[in-house]
Amino acid sequence: MSDVLLDFVRAARGTGIRISPAESIDAVQAMHALGWEDRAALRDGLGLVLAKTAEEKAKLAECFDLFFARSDMKRPEAPEPEPEQDPSVSDQQPMAGAAGEPQGVGGSVLGEMLRAGDLAELAARMERAAEESGVRNISVFTQVNLYARRMLEQMGLRELDREIARGGPAAAKLRQGRDWLRGEARALVERNLQLFARGETEKYREEMLRRARLSSLDRRDVERMRVLVRAMARRLAARYARPRKHARRGMLDARRTLRRNMPWGGIPFRTIWKTRKIEKPRLMVLCDVSGSVAAVAQFLLLFLWSLHEALSGLRAFAFSNRCIEVTEILARLPIEQAGAEIMVQVGFGSSAYGASLEDFDRLAMRELNHQTTVLILGDARGNRTEARADLLRDIADRSKQVIWLNPEHPMAWGTGDSDMPRYRPYCKLATHCATLDQLERVIEDLLRASA
């Protein structure tokens, strides 16, 4: 029974419920205390042990009902058991099959259970067949028919097929019972797909979304991408913010230590250490929100703003044909509303990088220092306006580094109205960034370098 419960824990994890090994042990102990007789009590007990939120409790209850309902076999259209024959008739003239053999000679075990209508034994046999065929390893819906066929073969489908092929009075009912068994096997596999493949399906979907171009996402995937962005930002923030909570001890200051310990003859009872102040990196973000890169910019703003635990002094700017600071907007509103307001104020216009750099010069150039990283997201297409690369040179001279994330492939840099070759010499890093994976890699490298 513990193995059954561990399978249930695995299915619950697939729904997104976080269950630790210690909580799994608590669930086993709860199961031994409550028993299996009262399903409602067991479901409530596992909910208390495993669920941490109301949402997780609802998911756990739904998973519980689906998991423990899989052995219930219903037969609304199953054939009725055959009526018993007159003993005098059967003694004088036994029922013959297609080959002239009496009934029961060469018959299948599965056929006997179908004729008897033994639902309990059929359900138990199907459960054993499901376990032997490894149906819990199902990962995609295209495997449903494969596992259903394997289960039926484990139950004795081939012998039943041979019995049906021989014909006879019971062949039609056996054929009907075989079709019913196929439906029950498929239903059991589909329930296992819901239970055990949900986590793998979500994982595969997330991997595909992480590699998809942000500029070409389907509208149905935008909300899911926002969840992924927040989770990724929290993960990076936890990884790189935690070491900064502890001050580094530094090196022993021998001169000050000896001076402090002169009353004890120079014996270093009290040590003095050279400490240095660890400062979080300051970041200024300039996002092109013109029509060509607006979708990518929204995700970058969401990603960076979620990193506030790891980054101090974060200031955000948005531009198309002019540049405005949006730090206050992002701090005041939820990211979805903030993105909409930013787009209303300055988004979807024709980009003019020269004019936007002039605005940035007026807004924040004086506040740049050697601890500031300037991160620019844009395709560097200024619609043949003045590039003002000299301003980017001034930004690079005043700041620690300039990093440019371009959603266009490097093969397109310098083609048409692209001014990327003019800006690239003043960037410490200029890289292609069109997917969530690429964005995470760049930000993680930035955080690692400043840790």
C-alpha cells in the first residue's frame, strides 16, 4: 500500500504541488493511521499533510479522486451472461465451434470471464496488466493506443481473438465484449495519462516556450510565459542575492592588530580584519518599445523588475522616438498594467535611437558611475535618423559596461537602416537575444560577474 501511496505522490507532483521527501514520509504515516476504508478521511488527511495552500488542496483532492477511481469498471453496454442450456440438449449434442470442437475446448480465460460477466476479476486483471505493461511511464497522448494494446495482450487478447475467429454461437457476444474491453483499457490509459504525464507535458511545453522567439509568441502562451519569467527571476535572485547577506571577512590587518594588542605584549587576542563593502550592481535598462520589438521589451521589463532582490538601484527607461523613465510606473502598478501604460505613453512608434539617446543624456547621464551597468534592448534600427553613436560612447566611458541585447540575428546587423555596427564598438557585450533561454543566460552572466 505504501507503493500505491508513493505513486499517488508522484501523480500529485505532476499537478504542480511541491512535495518534499519528508512530506512523503508524513503521508505514509498518515495513511497507516487513517487506513483505506474511509476514502474521504484519507483524502482530507493527505490534504492536511501535503497541501500548503488552498489551491494545492483543491488540486490534491482532484488528483485523489482521479487516482483512486481508476479501478472502478463500469459496463453499461456489456453483453449479458449467456443463459444456461437445457442439460438434456447439452448432453446429447454439445455446442461446436468453427472447427467442430465442443465449446470449452481451446477456449480463452478472458472469454470465460466475459461470458460469466465477472467484472471484479476483469478489473483486477486489467490493473495487473496495466502495472506489467508500465502504463505509469506514459508521457504523451500518442502512446494511449500503444499501452492499451499492451494491456489487452497481457490479459490474453490473442487467445480471445482466436476463440472469436473459430466462430460459434458465442462469437458475436465475445466480439462485443472485446470491443468493450478495448474501451475500458483505453479509458484506464487516459486516466494514467492525466495522472502521470501532466508534469512531463508541462515540462515539455515550458521547454518549448523557453526556446520560442518572444516576438512570435501565440497570445494563448503569453500568460504562461509570464509565469515562467517570474519563476526564472526568483530563481536567479535567490541564487545571487543570498551570498550578499553575509559580509566577507577579508584579510587580516597585521599592523592594526598589533597596535590594538600592545597592552598584551603584542599577542593577538583581538584581531582586526580588512573588510570591504560589498555593493550590489546598479543597473539602468533602456528598452525599445517600438512596434518591431515591443513584445520582447515587455518580457525584459518583467524579468528585470522581478530581480529587485538581487539588483539595487534599478532604473528602467522605455523609448521609441523619445525616451522616458518608467521606474515609477513599474513600482506603482502590477507589471501587466504597467506594461500597458508604458505602451500608451511611448510604445508602438517608429524608433529614433539618436533622439532617445539625447533624452537619456538629459535624464540620467550625470548619475552614471563605474558601478553602473547599462543594458539596452533594441534592434538598432533608427529609420535612417541620426544615430548619435557619440552619446553611446559617453555612456560607455562613464559606466562600468554597456550590454546590448538585439532580438535580430547578427547576420541582419548593418543591413538596411540598422545602425548596430556604429554602436557595437562601445558595447562590452553585444549579443543576439530572442528567446527566454538566451535572456536568462545573459542576465545570469551579468549577475555572476558582479557577485
